[in-house]
Amino acid sequence: MQTLSDDLLAGAQAAADFSGISTRTIYHLVEAGHLPVIRKGKRLYFRRSELEKAFSSAASSN
């Protein structure tokens, strides 16, 4: 079982590296409401588990 600190990615670049897409696409998906994000001030945080769910459901719907 993952702990919260193991599941958390800090910043769009980390989310992009994890998911294999560009940071620009990450920002676009966040603004469109397609990616779950935690906002703390200007900083964005992503959960690995939520990114995996978001991209696996997107792949299965294609």
C-alpha cells in the first residue's frame, strides 16, 4: 500500500514525466477539468494513483 507521500507528485513537470506527456498538455487537461489536481497557492500537486486512473480510463474509452 502506498503512503500519501509516495503517491504525491509535486508540479506539472513531475506529472508530465510520470505520465509521458508534455507539461503543456498537463496544464491544458487541468484547466479543462480532465485531471484531478490539488492546488496549494500557485503550486500543483498530483496523485500518481489518480493520474493512472485518468489515463487508463481515457485509453479504454478510445
